[in-house]
Amino acid sequence: MKTTIAEVRNYVGQEVTIGAWLANKRSSGKIAFLQLRDGTGFIQGVVEKAQVSEDVFQLAKRMTQESSLYVTGIVREDARSPFGYELSVTNLQLIHEAVDYPITPKEHGVEFLMDHRHLWLRSKRQHAIMKIRNEVIRATYEFFNNNGFVKVDPPILTGSAPEGTTELFHTKYFDEDAYLSQSGQLYMEAAAMALGKVFSFGPTFRAEKSKTRRHLIEFWMVEPEMAFYEFEDNLKVQEEYVSYIVQSVLKNCQLELKTLGRDTTKLENVKPPFARITYDEAIQLLHDKGFDDIEWGDDFGAPHETAIAESFDKPVFITHYPTTLKPFYMQPDPNRPEVVLCADLIAPEGYGEIIGGSERIHDYDLLKQRLEEHNLSLDAYKWYLELRQYGSVPHSGFGLGLERTIAWICGVEHVRETIPFPRLLNRLYP
Ligand code: 4AD
Ligand code: MG
């Protein structure tokens, strides 16, 4: 019976054949232990000299790391294996012999691993992170579909810049100028006026010269946008959504979290409601913690966000930032126009801002004024302004950075490990 490692539980006591790679191996005179992987999981194959032909035993002993093979064996339950099963091998058939696989079980430097990302992905740790990434994406679609949202796909090639003009990737679009999307938000606002509650999931691009553990040049964003939702409604969706993906990973990725050595007690806590503090309170909190330099009107850096998050055991919303710190489209607080009805969601444990969101300006004149203040072309934003001319309604939305969220859930230090092929300041290979 041809099957996969994930399916062997259905064949205990039976003989199965699996296409696999040899991840690692130990052998002595009479026995060889093959660590096998096939993408669906990991399993140990035990080859006993007395149970197989001499050719098969010799093959087991000389087979090199990452060689590919068909392995046939009887499935046994094995309490010692993290996976719960092992294979008593009856036959091995080499498909392709790997020579000098560069990533050995010893430690390698980060740059070396990044240069070999196409192979590094095969490691147990990277496999676990990619499985968790997949679960976060799966749970995202499930959450929004269960809650009446429609998936809408905004364009990647755009003629305008929602988050400001300094971080745009420029390209030619025949005779016109175009930019790679840094956020689908403006298009999602149009979609919300057509479909009510919408969400997008796609790649976004920022030509940021930031070289930190939180910044990618190309990253994936989940962007919901909801008609008739005001500031507080927006925060409710966010805390429910973030809790949903964390609880889904806890439920469906126990093995992967264990592989990563993640302390899951901190994740179990992640349920609504999340704390909310205003920007003003955050400044006060920072002063209390000895950050004397920061003043009202300054943006928070990574150390500030980390210090604020330390006071909470779940993600925390920082609300009502100064208008001057945020993009043109955010709705000013009617009682206090120097701040906007926005919130950043800060993850615990130093992972920083995972969501940025706000209520959007829905008044035509105010939006036009804000575009002018930001020196943005009224021509380029004509269509966006028109959304405020035909049945304009209060609406809100947010963007969740997938890789930062995964870094936090997995407990990995740097976002570069949370995306299959990271695009970083100095890296476009492989
Ligand atoms: O705060 P940002 O810039 O917000 C927006 O783009 C809004 N238009 C979203 C919206 O309201 N629809 O980005 C949103 C999130 C951040 O909180 C962060 O998690 C992530 O995107 N992000 C990055 N992740 C990795 N690398 C970068 N360079 C990132 N820049 C932002
Ligand atoms: Mg932001």
C-alpha cells in the first residue's frame, strides 16, 4: 500500500510503501535507524540486518543524507517517537543519491542558511514554521468566512500610495509609472461599499531601508474592511480574529509548537478582550519605566513597544495616536482632532506591532483637505474621493502582518524564518 507518513496511523501492523528523503541516520553492525521525512511528517525506519536482504542492509548503511527513496515496512506503534509510530523496514529502493548535502546536523551560520534557503526549508524546524504559517492562513479564511466576510483581491500594481510615498517600489507600466502595492486598503474600502464586509490576503511591498528582526521588503498582509463599523467595532473584530488564529494553532499544531520548543502557556491566554491604552497613557507608561526622552508626538520604536507590551500578558491595543504620525485617511477623534481613531495591536514578548488599523474618513471635504495637506494628487485619488460622494458611510478596517504574527506565535526571533523565501534589505537570492 503506497501512503504517506501522516497516514501511517491507519495501517498499524500492515506493510506500506512511502516516498521519502533520508533526513539523518545512525547505524551499527546489525541495525540502522533511518530518520525519514516526506513533507507530511517525520518517522524512524528501523532496518535490521536479520530481517532484510544483504543488499538492502548495505544500502541502508551507505545511504547519504537527503537521498530520496521508496521505503517499505511494517507500521508499528512506538510510544517513544514524538510522532507515535515507526517502520520496521522490509525493503528500500533508492531513487536518487544526494552527494555532499550542504546542511548537516551541525550548527550553521545564518548567512549560510539563508544562502541555502531552498534546502534549509527541509529542516524539521522550518517545516514546523511553514505548517504553522499554513494553519494561520487556513484559520484566517475560516474566521472571515464564518463571520460573513467576502474575500476580495486588490491589485498589486497600483498608481497611488496609501501609506506614504517614501517606501514605494517603482516600475514602468508601459508609458505610465506604477508602484507595487504597499497595502490594498484603499481598494478594500471600495469593495466594502459594494460587499459590506470584505477581507484580502496578499503580498505587499515596502522599500524600507530597515534591517531589523521585524522588517521584510515583501510581506503578506490580511486586510479586512467593514462598512458601518466604527472605531470600537473594529477593535472587537481584531481581538476575536487574533484569538481565533492563536487558538487554532494551539489546537491543530501541537507537534509543530513542540518541535519549536514554544512555551504555549503564554498563547493559551490569548482570548478576548485585549487591553486598550491610549497613546497618551502609553507615553506616561514609558516615562514611568524610565524612557525619559520620548515626548508626546514621537513615534514608538521597537524598544518602546516591547516595554509597553511587558505590562500585559496578551496583545494590547494602543489607540488614539497623534494625527501627525498617521496616514491621511484616518478619522480624527471628533472631540480631539489632534488624535485619530486608530489602534496598533502590539504582540507580547517583544514581537511588536502586528496590526495597524483605524476608522476611515468618510466626509468628502475633510478627506480632500487631508489629501491636499499631504501633497497627494487629487487626480490619482479621484476614485477614492468618489467613494465619499455616493452614499458615504462610516467604515473601518485594519491590516495584520502575517509574518510578524507567525514569528510571535512560533516564538522565533526573526521574521526571515516565517516566509518561505524572505526578501530582505540585502537579499534577493534564492
Ligand atoms: O501599519 P501598516 O503600515 O498599515 C497599513 O498598511 C494599513 N493600510 C492596513 C489597513 O488598515 N488595511 O501595516 C500593517 C501591518 C503592521 O502592523 C505590521 O504587522 C505589518 O503590516 N508590516 C510589516 N511586516 C513585515 N515587514 C514590514 N516591513 C512591515 N510593514 C508593516
Ligand atoms: Mg503601522
